Amino acid sequence: MRAVVMGAGSWGTAIAKVLVDAGTDTTLWARRPELAERITRDHTNADYLPGITLPDGLSATSSVGEAMSGADVVVCAVPSQSLRANLTEWMPHLGADTTFVSLAKGVETSTLLRMTEVISEVSGAPGDRIAALSGPNLAREIAEGQPAATVIACADEDRARDLQDAFKTRYFRPYTNTDVIGCEIGGAVKNVIALACGMASGVGFGQNTLATIITRGLAETIRLGVAVGAQIETMAGLAGVGDLVATCSSPLSRNRTFGAHLGEGATMQEAQDATHGQVAEGVKSCTSVRALADKYDVEMPLTDAVHQVCHSGLTVADAVSSLLGRRAKPEIYD
């Protein structure tokens, strides 16, 4: 099996390292030629994973044709809202039987499609050739070889097992799952909830508040997931609560860090500058997740509050007040 990872950000680079460590022939594609040259020459990606030594067997290129030549697996590691445009550029170089693996976590703003649905629509590939990888996977910790697990979700169980073998290392343990919807919804919503946790931390709230946000965020994730066809068991697994806890708790999480800057009083632009221009997916995903919830008539107050802070000028203090002032109700309800 030969794989290509399309996108040399922190997560794309970390996954390329995982694949090579697993013994999978892998090429990393970087949009910038100078970055590709440095990765191949110096075996490091100082722009996104400074201090991490990459395997000698990992090479990078800025040529889409060169990267995809002979690739059996195309790992899509670009931001969710730019996936469609990138795939459209890559189409002339894709093989007829390509297996796709999506690393992007989000819902497309213009269509409300999940990432595997975007891949299918643009490439024409059937769903059983498209997988989603999701779990409590902070890029830097994975790149350092710290033990972690993930989920590879694909409708085709045999293909999922093949991918499991391609990604499995001594420190990275993939599990298979056929619930692609659940894995993708969990990944999309957790970025939004991580923004909320960051905002609360930035304001100065403690662990009780953070635990409350995580737990109620999980409830929102479950409600939306079930509404669109996910399995509850997936929400209780690595791609659900596992990913949610990691992203909401760690300072390595871009979404949590971005939210913390907002909670400290930064503007959206100041928060963007403070995170070195890296994408906090939840900033855009909160809009599409909220719209998807409206489409299925699902109540998601945390998501709505994050959207209003990021896009409607609501202050974090006012968002907290509005959430605390909501009508009292049972914890579990239909």
C-alpha cells in the first residue's frame, strides 16, 4: 500500500510520520515548495512541529502529480472549509480506485455536508471507499510517539481493517468502526465545545465550569448525532467523548487556545494572531454545526453561544449570562 498525505500542517505531518513508522510507503504533499524541500532535506517541519525529527523514509513534494503518482490511499489533511476546492484541483491526478481518508473535522458551511460526503460528491467515489479518522489525537503528542488510540470509520469493514494495518504503530492504535456519521459529527462538534471551554478558562472559571461545559457539550453532540443517523455508542467512544475531552482540556488544542484568548478579552483578529495564524476549525464550524442543528430541529445552546461570540459580537460574559439564565429543565429529555 502506498499513501500520500495531502497537507503538511501539524496534523498532516504527524499522520505522515505515523504511516512511515507503521511501515507504509508515504509521501507528504506541502503547498509551499520551500516547506517540502526543508522536510525532505532536514527531516523536520519547523513551521508546524518544531523540534520533532521526522523519519528518514518520509519525503515531501509540492507537486500534486508527483505526490499522487501510484497512491492507493489519499489522506486529506487540509482544513474542512477548503477541502472541496483542494479536491477539485487534485481530481486530474486521482486514481480510479483510490481510497480516501479524511482527517478534517467540520461541516461544510455552504452545503452542510460532512467531509466524507464532500469527498464523495467531488470525486465520485462511493462511500465504501471513503474513511474518516478521528479520536483524541493532539498532533504534537502523536508526533512525539506518546501512546494514543484513534478510530478509522468506513462503511467497508475490510477496507477499514486494511487501513488499520497501514496506520498501526507501537504508539498509535487504530480501532475500526462502520459509523462514519457518528465519528464525523463527534469531530465537528468537539471543536465548537473546545472554544467554549477555552472562553471559560480565559475568563478565569475553574474545573467545575469546564466539566459542566464538556458534559453538556457531549449532550449536544449526542442529540445532533442521533438526529442525523449516528450511533450513541460512537459518541461514548474515542471519536466522541475521547476526542471531546482531549480537545477541551489541552493547551495544545488550537480551538481551546483560541477560545481562551477571546475569554481574556482579545478580539477575533487578536486571537487569530496569537495562535500564529493556524486554523481553529471551530470558528467556522460553529456556523455550519448550528445550521445543521437548525435543519434537524436540535437544541444546541452552547454551540449557539459560541457562534454569537465569534460572529455576532456577543461578549463572553453575556454568553455566560444567557446560558445560566436559560429555563430550568431535566438533565435528560427527548
